[in-house]
Amino acid sequence: MLLSRFPRVSLAHLPTPLEYLPRLTEHLGGPKIYVKRDDCTGLGTGGNKTRKLEFLVADAIEQGADVIITQGAVQSNHARQTAAAACKVGMDCELIFEKRVKDADEAYKTSGNVLLDRIYGANIREVEKGSDMNAAMEDVAAELRATGKTPYIIPGGGSNTIGALGYVDCALEIMAQANREGIVVDHVVHATGSAGTQAGLAVGLKMTHSNIPLLGIGVNAPKDVQEEKVWLLAKETAEYVGAPGCVSREDIVANCDYVGDGYGIPTRAMNDAVMLLARLEGLLFDPVYSGKGLAGLIDLVQKGFFDGADSIVFVHTGGVAGLFGYSNQLEP
């Protein structure tokens, strides 16, 4: 399968490192833990969305767009990377934020990703929690077309078949690195939210017959809802890349026991996991996605879920800028 058949612009620093975490491995007393450093993709402080944006922005260019519209939560990592990508290719950027976090403080509203969005010159609009975000983007697109602009809509998280190509590519990258370095990967684990990362990884791992199970640690929806969302996108992505049927429903697994009180709401386990990795390995993880994913990984290792495994790869999806938006809610 050649991803070179699909339009792509170079935005990310690839390949990202596959880094062994010896002190965390020793601390947990389980399998060897590696981290796929997709926090190091480079664009706009890095993160997983940059991989998706390489394909999405290329499609926008092919369609003659001059402004990109996308949506997310106020501290959206995807929005920040989209704003940076728009600057990189000379387009305007419209961001629509859903006020998902109740009683958010000033740091959440103005620092972290939001500050970077403004530095990148994005135009920010806010809507209430529960709004139809797709309809909101279509309304903005209609408004822009009326002024002579040519908008391109990117779904939340960059999660559609085009965006998921970025994580098909990441799966191929992980396997190439593991083969080169002699790493026996028994599981790949990551935080799962808008579905594109997990769908792309699932397709990439299955179409190459890697026999590596994939586990998403949910950060938002209940297990059945999350798995169904990923499954539908994985099926569409497999067809899009020319490998229909390579993924089965049983390949899509999400553990949603670590969400806590809801999306973007800190948990004690997340806080402890973020502090542990900072002090054991000098690595920073975000409080919304990878922090909760990491909390799940640590708990599952301690419970023996991965007993018998040689090595686990945890995909760090970035979002460190979000730590500043949660500065009053974290407990160092």
C-alpha cells in the first residue's frame, strides 16, 4: 500500500522517536515501556493532529481553499495545530470552540492552546456546550462564501478518512522502527477521542498483518459509543486505502474506565501519572488526552493486564501546551 498515492504536504518532523522508558519500566515492574513521541511532530509545539493535517491540508489546497474551518473544545490541541498549519500554507483559519468544561477559570479560557491560537492569528468563535458543531462550521462556511472566500471544513480532531491516513502512516513507522531496533512490540496503547488516531493505527497494523493488538484509552465517550465510532471510521479508512475488510469489529477495543467525570475534567489518576512521568523520565503529558491514557496504561500494567508481554508502545499524542490551561487544577 502506497500512501504516496494521496496528496500530502510536509508539516511534521518525521519519523518521531520511539523512546525506551527504563525508569518507568523499572517502577512498574512489568513489560518494557516505549513511547512513540508524536509530541515531537514539530508544528505548533507538536502533537498527533499534525500527521492528519499533512493529508487534510493537501486536500484543502487541491480544492482551492483559502480558509480552513475547524472545531473543538476551548483548549483544543487540534485547533492549535490547525491554526499553525494554516499559517504554514498561507490560509486564514476559523476556529469554533464548544464550551465543554463547566465553570472554566481564566487560565483555561486564555492561556495554553488559546494563547497560541491567537498568536497564530486564528479567528475564534465560541458556542455553548451541546451545540451542533458540524452545523456551526457549515454556517461559518456559508458566511465566508458570501464574502468571496473558499472555505475548507476539517472535522473535529481531523478525524475522517483523509485525516486517518496520518495514523496509517504512523503504524507503518512504528513497525519500521521496531524492526530496525529489534523491539518485540506486543501491544500499542494510546488515548482515543475523536477516533481518527485509533482508526488509522488499526488499519495500518491490520493491513500489514502485524498481529499487534491495539488498545485505546477513552477520554470522553462510554466504551460502546467510542468503539462504534472508531469502528465505522476504520472501515471507511480501510476502503479508502484499498484494503477493505482488513479490520474486524473485534480489532477495535477501547477501555473507557479512566474518563472520570467527563471530557477535559482532571482526575487524580491523570494528575499522578503526569507527575510520575515528569519526575521519572523528564517527559510532559497533557491533562486531557495522553495524561488519562497514561493513567490507564499504568493501572493496567499494575493489574497484570499485560502480563507475559515483552514490550508496549504508548503513543504520546502531544498537547503539552494544555498544561498551562490547567495550571490551577493540577497538583504538582
